[in-house]
Amino acid sequence: MIKVTIIGSGNVAQHLIAAFLKSSEIEICQVFSRNKESISHLVDRSKITDNYDSLSESDIYIIAVSDSAIAEVSSKLPFKNRFVVHTSGSVPLEELDSKNKRGVFYPLQTFTKNKEVDFSTIPTCLESEIDDDYTILENLAEAINSRHYLISSSQRKSLHVAAVFVNNFTNHLYQIGAAICDEHQLPFEILKPLIAETAQKVQSLSPLEAQTGPAKRHDQNTIDSHLALLTDQTQKEIYKILTQSIQHSHVKKL
Amino acid sequence: MIKVTIIGSGNVAQHLIAAFLKSSEIEICQVFSRNKESISHLVDRSKITDNYDSLSESDIYIIAVSDSAIAEVSSKLPFKNRFVVHTSGSVPLEELDSKNKRGVFYPLQTFTKNKEVDFSTIPTCLESEIDDDYTILENLAEAINSRHYLISSSQRKSLHVAAVFVNNFTNHLYQIGAAICDEHQLPFEILKPLIAETAQKVQSLSPLEAQTGPAKRHDQNTIDSHLALLTDQTQKEIYKILTQSIQHSHVKKL
């Protein structure tokens, strides 16, 4: 049985709590939250505390708060030499207060409020200062059926940048697609199957193999007519730079 | 029974043939192909011709060739006043020779060679000069269970631009993600669940609602550290312009 204390009650904290509750190998000892209401639907009130001094002993303390609050929260913990981890993609392990043994438990996924996630499809990136603690992280990941990877702080930072490209920026391209549809009285739903298939393709093909379109074909007529059609200057610039980048990366690989 | 003749034997032609063969309401009369071998696994050789003059009568002739060949192929057809359509997203109806009645049957999807597609998940964009012919297009789309939309040539061109953003450009962002992983000894597979979920999210949320990340949060510390980490100048430029575009579009909507 892995005894876990969660510090935080936001989006990531709630998804972790929901996943941990389903595992017979994990015991949630306590949840620290300034706002008991926000998680009382998940955890019995007797287990929720808003007082650092009343935190009880557990195998691992998971700080699931906003990136900018991690350092401060870790320094407020009233104990030493226990195992304390954060869940952030972009914060190095060293930002945790060194009075405790430190680690990272970073689930690489985009969490939507109120939408349950299946951790068996979510990779977790693990890191710890001490080997023994790494075993706790592995056991925790396995208890929620998550595929796990040993990822250093510097690798995790790069991974976070890659995630921004494939998640945040990709979603913004969907938004540009939706804006173009709006402008021309087209329903955005017409693009949804294409969006789904585009993501599906790279589950088995490499993105380089999966690439199609006028940029890859060097179809300058189509490219020019698309640029002429775009009225928004930023959309035009994005079209140009991504077209160049596609053509450049396919030349490099030839 | 809708009698169909297909002109072409490439990727789109083959996917259409495979879908039509499954429908009890469609009869493939003939397939025109210069290369009989390329489709002999799909269609009986007696139905394949490489001679325009031997094309028999049917309800609809579907020209599924590269965009740049559509005009020429349509002008070579040795008959008049029959219903001839193309399957392209970016070519206007008017590029078809006016000696025949013209239309468009554009399935909005990215087709992968040798990967079967389910047309019940693919929207088709329909257009015709004459109302009676539109009924043929509707019947054809319904015979393969495809959701269909009346889309004008000018709308279709805009839709094609939107498709380039959500398909070609999105795939390129996946490729940048893969390149960053490569550079830092990270397996690309670690990003695949995130890619799948990002596409999944906008099936029910609008892209504007689904947007997350440092750009949207105006988290300049993270943005700066990401830019410092990127070594490729083009990747840096793409990161900058997409970050600005996210911030600009969220300001506009507030």
C-alpha cells in the first residue's frame, strides 16, 4: 500500500485523486486544500486539511499546484527528509526545497475539468534524487496503470516544449481552421473527422511519412491562391512560415 | 442503382472504388486507368479501360486525378451533356470542360495508401450546376453513408485552406515535436497520447475553449525559457508567431 498525501486541489490534483481512489494499492492519507469545498465531492472531509502543521506521515507528498507556487509550498512543509514531488512539466526538481528528498511525477497529458481521464493511456515522467524513492514513483505509476519513463529535469523541459507544439499550438491551428470556417459560413464540424484522422495517422506513421499537402508537393499555384485568400495578416504569416518549414525539413531528410 | 465511371487510379480513386464496391446501391461501370495493374486488385480487368473512346454510358463520371490534370482530362472526354465531377478541394467547378454538366464530389479527408477508410466518418462536399444532378451526388454520398454538405466552389477553396491548417500544418507541428524529442533522446511515442487527446478535445469543445498553455496564461517566464531552449531558428519563429496569435485571439474574444 502506497500512502499518498496530495497538496493542492486544482485540475491536476483532482484528476490524480480520482485515479488514486480507483487503485487498491494506493491510500490517500490526506489532501491539503485551502478550499475544502473544491474537493469534498472526491474525498471525505475528515481527510482534507488547510493546515500545514496537521499533515500526517505518508510515503510521498505530491505538490500539485501552479508552477509559480511550487517553491513556496515546498518550503512551507513543516517536516524534513520525507519524499516530496511536484507534477509540473517545466519546473526543475531543484525548485523544491532541499530539506526534503525530492522528485517529479509529471503526467504528460492535457487535463480538462470534469472530463475523466484514463491513466492507462497517459505516460508519466518520473525523476528522483534517490534510487529508493524512484521505486515509490514506479509503484505509484504502475498502481494507476500508467506507462512511465525516467526523464531528467532538462529532458522534461524539452519535452514540455515539444508538448506545447503538439498540443497548445496544434489546438491553435484548429482555432484558425474554425475562424476560416466562420468567415465563410462553413460549419467547423466538417473539419472534425480530418482533425481526428490527422492525429490518428501519426500513432503508426512518423510525422515525416504522414506529411501531405501543397507545401510538401511544392504546389506553388495552390500556395499562392491560399495566401491570396487569407485576409488576416497573422494567418498569412503562419501559413508562410509553416510552408517554408515543411519544405525545408523535407529537403533536409532527402 | 447509381451507375458510376471512375477516371483515375490514384489514392483517392482507389479509396472511392473500395467504398463504392461495398454499396449495394452503386454499380461501378468502368474505371479509366493508363496503368491497369494499379487497380486490378480492386476491379475486374474487363471493367478497366485506357481508351477514352471506349467509355460507356453512366449516371456520373468521377474524375479523380491530380488537380493540375483535371481540366485536360475533362476536355478529352469524347461525349457531351453527361454529368462529370471532380474530387478536388481546391479546383473550381469551372475548370471542368463546359461541354458536359459539371459538379464536384470532394471527400474531406486525408487518405493514406493501403489504409482503408470508413466513409461514414468522412464528410463529402457536393456542388453541381443543375439541381437534378445534385440529387445524384446526394444519393451517391448516402450510398456510402457519408455525411454531405452543399459547398460552393468559393467556400470549398476556403475550406481547403482551413484543412491545410488543421491537417498539413498540424502534422508539421507533430514533426517539430518529434525533432525536439530526437534532439534530447526522448521517445516520440511519449507524445502520442497527448496528440490523440488534443484532437479528441475539439470534437466536443470549441478550440477557443480547449486552449491551454503558457501563451494563453501569458506565462512569460515559461515562454522565455522555451525560446532559450530552442536552437533551430525556424522553430523559434514558429513558437513566437503562434504564441502571439494565441494571445491576440484570446484578447479579441474577451
